[in-house]
Amino acid sequence: MDVQRLRIGSYNVKDFIAPSQGNGVRTGKTTQELRALADTIRSSECDVIALQEVGSKALLEKFAKERLGGTYPHVALVPSNDKSGLSLALISKYPITKVVSHKNDRIPTVDGRGTTHFTRDFLRVDVDVNGEAVTVYNTHGKARLGDPTTEDQRIAEARAGREILLKDMKSFPSRLVVVTGDMNDETNNRSVQTLAKGSGQGTQLLDSLADKPRQQQLTWIVPGMDPAVVRGHQFDHVLYPAEQKDRFLGSHVHSDAKNADVASDHYLVSADFMISKPPSAL
């Protein structure tokens, strides 16, 4: 069977909003930042990119058409629970066949005494890659504040996301599935481990950046810190099932993209997978 590379990315584009959505704290992208954002996305050569902190579908579609030259004609966005009006989205070179939002799901609290909901969403998007279905989940974890209430919420969302993933995968056990997003935690931290490993039962998710040296794993720039001391954290992830390890080709944090530090305070991270190649025309 002929195969081709499929590159899937995750990118927190930071306050990608229109000026009319600004609130004094979030002001939207400048022309320079939009140009840098487009440069980063184009140079990444991703086929599919999950995005966090997007203000509206119309704004994203306009950006994709005008700044990305129509190379990502397929766009998905569902307004999230985020109080700032920032949502999860996805742009794709391939057709989107299904979008499933879980923003209205009631999920169990950590203590099991009540329910809560995702701070933003746990968004599922199915993409048709030359007749082969690929599923991408996109999430944006609640920011780390260090207090018990916040941590409990983060764990509740991770547990719920894992349950959704495992339930869905029963219907397509051999499909390429990836879980992406700004999880506001390192791979070995509790919330990511809860999502990826659970109690050790069922599908185990692998970190696409696991084999990289530490400096090549960092995706979030710590504001005001000396890069020689600490550059940031690995908050942005592309995770994939251990069962799909033979399809994994490699990964990259695009910190080397032109003006990457101008585009966002996060770097785009991508992972490559093998996918079926369409038969040649006779």
C-alpha cells in the first residue's frame, strides 16, 4: 500500500480576535502579528492544525483566505464556554466531515458529588484524507492557578476527555486519532497523565515530543524570562494512541519559524503520521 505523510499541528494563536472583541486586556492581533502568524503556519507545512484562542469562525475564514492564500479551505469552530469569547477551532487542507462539541456535557466533579463542564470544550473534528478518516480532538486546559479548586477542575476535564476518547474509539479502533491542544501542563504532570494514561487501562496516549531534547520540547514562552535561564514549558501537545506508533514519523516545535515569537506566546507543534496514499489515476 502506498503511503504519504500527514502533518497534524496544534497552535495557541493567542487572542486571535477582532478589535471589536477587545476588552482592554485582549486587544486582538496587529497587522505585524497577523503576518507573523501566517508565516508560521505556512512554513510549518501542516495539513491540519488545531487552534486555540480563536475569536470567531468568520475571522478565521477571512484570515485563511487572505493571509494563507486559501490553502486551508476547510474550517471548523464551535463557540466555547470561555468567558473571554475565545474558542477552539481547526483548519484543514482536507474536507471536514464531522464536528462534535462537548461544551454542554455535564461531567463528574473529582469528588463525584456533583457535575461541572469543560472550561472551553473537548472538540472532535473528523477529516477525510483521500478517503481515510482521521479524528482530531482539540482541547485547552484551564490555566494553572495552584489552588485546589482549579486543579480539581483540570483533573475532572482530563478524566472526561479520556472517557469521551475511549468511548469514541470503540467505534473506530484502527483509525488514526490524535489529541491536541494547549493543556497548560507538561506531559508528566497530573492532568495530562490523566488524559493520556488514566489508571493504566485502555488506550494509552503517547507524547509526540517524547524523544526530543528538553530545549526542543518547549512550546510556551515564559514572558520576561531570560532564555538562557528558562525558555518556557511544554504546554502544547500532539498525543497519539500507542496502537498507532508504527504510523508515527516524527515531530517538531516550530520555534525556528520566521517571527515565531511575534506571532504568539506559544509555538506551533506538529507531528507526522503515515496515511494511505490515493491510487494513481489510470
